[in-house]
Amino acid sequence: MVIRTLCLAVATAVLAACAAGPDYRAPVPPEVTLRNAAEEAFAPGVAVAQWWAQFDDPVLEKLVGDALLANPDMRLAATRVRAARAVFSERRLDPWPHVGVAATGERTRQPDAAGGGIDEVYSLGFDAAWELDLFGRLRRGAEAARADLQAEQAGLEDVQVSIAAEVARNYFLLRGTQKRIEVAEQTLRNLDQTQRLTETREALGAGSALDVHSSRAQLKAIEADIPLLRSIEATARYRLAVLQGLQPGALDELLAPKPVPAFARALPLGDVRDLLRSRPDVRAAERRLASATARVGVATADLFPGISIRGFAGFLSGDFSSLVAGRNEAWSVSPAISWAALDLGSVRARLRAAEAGADAAAVQYEMAVLAALEDAENALQDYARRQERLRIVVQQAEAAREAERLAAVGYREGGIDFLTLLDAQRTQLAADDALAEAEAAVNIAAVAVYKALGGTHARAGDPPAGQGVAAAQWVPPLGN
């Protein structure tokens, strides 16, 4: 009996080389040629991993680094990786025998012709169960769990990309809004001087009530914009704090107003042909396709018989005190065959569902590829156009300031009327506000480019720098 069992195990090892269902082959991604990458706003140099360091802003670097360690979304993604790793560890052990320690005791009394009696049976030993993976059901299950783990690891990278980009975007929005508030407050001071001048000229008979009220209306219009700008600034500050895993307002001191120039250099992109491998969302979609394909194999294997072996080795006795005596040694081997021969309709239905799931995963992968290409092209062209607009707005602001200066001199000397001065001041304010907004927009567009290219602080194979909860929960990749 033992010899036959060993022969069956050897045959199983040979047959297990073939697994039911399709063998997964990763789809060949299309060749990537980003047309907008040829714009003058971009450079062919190698893109650095920590792309936010290019802005030379210590506050931004601290915010991104802290967020990558403490952000709740990061911690949540790390727990998903740990859960997927645990499932894979379990599935990887399924093809091997499962051995446990078993101890039982049974004491019964049954009536018989002799008046009945009490029977006792005790056992102590090892129970073993082994499913022979003849058709690869367990192996396909392990393949699916492995691909699920790798998809979650890519998902963790995707969260890293999103968090770094979200921190940088809100940071530049905050700095741009602070600059706009500064422009508005400086304009208010200038308009206040103009207001006093118009009131003085009216008192001396050289001006009119129209000039006074027009000046006041202009001043109040600017003053009314400041609360809205402060609301935008506060929202960005609160968002940055929450991205660090802190309560809103915890970073107010760190985020005090400071000038942040626009990124005026050509943006290094690296090898854009590697886009689809750099994007973690595309890699996650490919791994989900691999998992769905493996699950087709699991469903296919259910069409065939399953063979399992149960065994026991230990001691068996009717007397507990002598249970472990040598004469009470016992063992048993129980092969079993199971097959859903009369329920193949249900098995085939599950197979069709698994095949449909694999087809859906293939479509989702195609959609992820197209979305990545669209996202990259949009980000590249938007950054180039923002740089182009910034150059024009700089020239506009310089001309508007000079026009306002000349109008102010002419009005004080009586050479031009007040409405001309008012129009020049309005134009100058709009130009300075547009400049502050354009500078922030260039930086935000740069962030969008690196996010679209899948930029992140590290690949999943490298632990994050520093200490913190996310670092403690980080797990390395499984590998190929």
C-alpha cells in the first residue's frame, strides 16, 4: 500500500508539470512615441527619481517626504500589500501535504446481548492531508495570488505617485495664491493713495465727485477679491496638512508666505518610450490580467477529477494509560477521488465566468494603456503651452507697470484725466495677478508631467527613506 502511494506521488509530480487552462503571456505594449515630448520646453536628460527636488524648495521636499511616510492612503495601500502577501503565502503552500497534530478520545456505552459495556478508544499522532495537483488547480491558484500581490505592489507605487503629485500641486497652488494676495494688498495700498489724491483734488476744486467714487469703487472691488483668495489659500494649507496625516492647520507656521519662482528650465523627461513600464497603474492592470488568466486555469481544472490522500501515523489504544506503548503504533492511508461528474454544468458556468473576467481584464489593460498615453500627451502639451503663456504674461506685466507709472505721473501733473489713470491701474493689477497665476500654473503643469510619466520617489523594490509608519509597513516585492 505504501509503495503504491509513493508511486502515485511520483506520477503526480510528473503530471503536475502540465496545468489546465491557458498559459499567461503578457500583452506586447504598443510602441510609445509622445509627439509633444519634442517641444522646446523639454530636455532629453535623465529624469531624477525625486523629481520635486528640482524645484530647489526645502519646504516642498519636506512636505513630500513626510507625506510618503505618514499619509493614511499610503498606510492603507501598505496593508493591502501585506494582506495579498499573506494570501499568496497560503496559496503557495497548497500543493504540499498539510500535517497537524491530532489527539482524540472517545468513551461510549452501547447495549448488547450481554448487558452492555463501556468502550474506550484513544489516539495520538499526526494527521496529514494532501491534494495531488494533477491538473494544476492549486498551481494556478498560486499564480493568481502571486499576480494579485504584484498588482497590489504596483497599486502602492501608484499611491506614492499620486500623493507626491498632490502635495506638490497643492503647495504650488498655495504659493501662487499667496502671491496673488500680496499683489492685491500692494494694489490696495496704491489705490488708497490714489483715493486720497482724488479727494484732495476734489476739495481744491480740481477734481470731481465722479473721480472720487470711481476710485473708491475700484478700491472696494480689489478689497472684495482678497477674502476669496484667502479662502483658497486656507483650503490648500489644510489639504497639505491632511496629506501629512495631520489635522488641518497643523502646518500654518511652516507654510507662511514665501516667494516661489516658476520652473524656468527645460524639463528633463528621460526615456519616454519606457512610459508604459513606468506607470504603476498600467503595471497593476497587466498583473490583474495575469491573475484573471490564472483563475481560468483554476476553473478549467475543476472539470477533471481531484485526488487527495489522507493519512494518520501515531498511537491507537483502548487504554489511555498505555497509549504510547510500542504495541499501539498505528498508521493509515486513505486515498480519495472526487469529481463533479453529475454537476459539470455548474463547473462550465464557472469557467465561462472566469473567461469573461479574463476578457474584461484584457479590456481594462487596453484602457489603462490608452489612458496613460492620453494623460502623458495632455500633460506635455499643457506644460509647453503654460511656459509659452508665462513668457507672454511677463511681457504684459512689464508693459502694464510702465503704463501705470506714466499714467500716475501724468495725472498728478494734470496731463491726463482720472479715468485714464484708473484704467491703467486696473490693467496693471490684472497683469500682475495673471503673472502670479501663470507662475504657479507652470509649476503645477510640471507636476502633472511627472505624474503622467509615472514618476515616484522609489520603485516598489526600494524601501522608502526615513522612518515612520509607512516605512515600517513597507514590504519588498516578490520578484519574477
